[in-house]
Amino acid sequence: MDNLSQSSPAKDIKVTLLLMGGHHYTISVKSDSPLLVNLLRTVAAQTQSQSTGSSKLFQLPVNDDRQALWFSSHHLVGVVTEPPIFAQPQPQSVPTLEQPTTSQFVQYATPKPPAPDPIISSDFIQLEQFLTPAETNRLIKYVLKNERNFVPTSTSTGEADYRKSMVLHSFPEFSQLMIKRIKEVTPEILTRLEIPQFNISDVECQLTLHNDGNYYKVHNDSGSADTLTRELTYVYYFNRQPKAFSGGELVIYDSKVVNNYYVAAETYKVVEPHHNSVVFFPSRYMHEVLPVSVPSRAFMDSRFTINGWVRRAT
């Protein structure tokens, strides 16, 4: 091997030993350790010589010194180092194992950083004046009459302080109206969002209110086993006029794919809760509802939504 000098101070090296039969063990040594050089030069020697007449015995502590690993150099398949160490071979000679020197190896302590994950834009569609004025007026009167039927919301994980709001699960007159309208516009929404058309198995629907201090932290709508078929999320906004609350914006995070999962990026879009408007976006997007401020704390001054999900037929 070429005589490459190494003037930098000794560093901790994580070494993974790859042995015959699929076994592997990880140890930590100093970069100037004779043991490390012996390991590396043994592997180098095996790649440069066909001779199997000599063998070296290694005895190493493993698993926090609770065990000892013994193996012959003939059973050493490879060595993985972190940070990386590279050797420059000399094809005409085989290194001698008895007197190793670290000057025969060059260490690169700072590997190249991985390329950043590409950002996927969080596209959404917001339609204004989704219901007629008469329908919204009836809806507000209906909510007033059903104040006592609202119950606290929860999450599928049961995590505390993650979501604060109230929900009305049964409101047949308006849930059927909303489901009908959602089904009518879904083909156009899918086209505009560049989502392939699919057969709809169900459209879920609930009526939610956010009063003073209410919120919903970052989440997505299709991340559990029972929600995997949710493809499209919709949120219809309505409130008493004039509006008596502030905040409550919907934040939809851009996405990136990490280990085959969609996760939130650092960038995002903000959707204002306009009265009598509806917003659509893919259910896999990470999103949240920012805290709502209702100075009066009155029920009818809340931020109201009819929200739900369009499910794909399996």
C-alpha cells in the first residue's frame, strides 16, 4: 500500500465486522489502533493474494464488554467503518501483518451530506359560496337548536391536549345535503388536484365547532389502519355574521417522502376559514388548525365546519 501520512489526531471509529455465515458485530476503536490496522490490512491482503496458508486469530470484546468474540482471519469477510476509511492498494505486494502502521490508511472524517429530500407542494382547492344563502341560514338555525347535542372530540390515539373542539355526529338533514354536493364536485376536484379518478365507497361527514382556545395539532387523516382508504379531505366553513372569532386558519404542510412515508416539510400553505366556502386536499397531507380566539366564548360565535373524507372503494 502507498505510504499515506495521517497527521490528524486519533478519532473514535465505529467498526462493523462482516463474517462468514451472515454474522456481524460492531465495535468502537481509535483510528490509530493497531487492531484497526490489522483488520483492514487483513481484508486488503485477502483481496490481493490467493494464498490461504496463513491465518490470524482475533479476540475482541463485544456487547459492552459482556462477551468475547474469537474468529479466524479466514472468516473475516469485510469491515465497515464510520466515519469512512479508505486504503490505496499496491498490486505488486502483500502487506505484512506483524508490524502495522496507521500511515498506510487515509481517513475522511466528514462524508458528503445526503441530498435533501425533494419537497412536494401541498396543493388544495377552495370553493366559495358552496351552499345557497337559504341553506346556510337554515344550517345556522339548526346548529343553534342542537347546542346541547355537541360532545368533545377525540383522536384515534387518545392523546391528551392534541385536539380541543366539539362535534355533532348526527345531523341527517344537512349531512345528506353535504354528501350529495361533495359527490357532485369530487370528479372535478380530483382532476384539478391531478389525482386519478376512483370509485367512491363512502363520504364521511361530521359537524365540528372550535370555540375560544380550541385547536387541532399537526396530523393527517389517513395514517391508521381504519383510515387508509381516505383519499380526499374536505372542510366546509360557516359562521354567524358578522364573524365574531379570529384565528382558526387551516395550515397544510408541504410534503416529503422519508423511508416510504409522507412527512411534513418545513414549508406550508395557509387557508383562511371563509364563511360558506369549502376546501379540498389529499388526506395524506399533514395539516393543523391554529388556535381560535372567541372573546365572547358564546356558542354561536364559534368557528363551525362540516368536515369529512371521501373514501376509495377497495
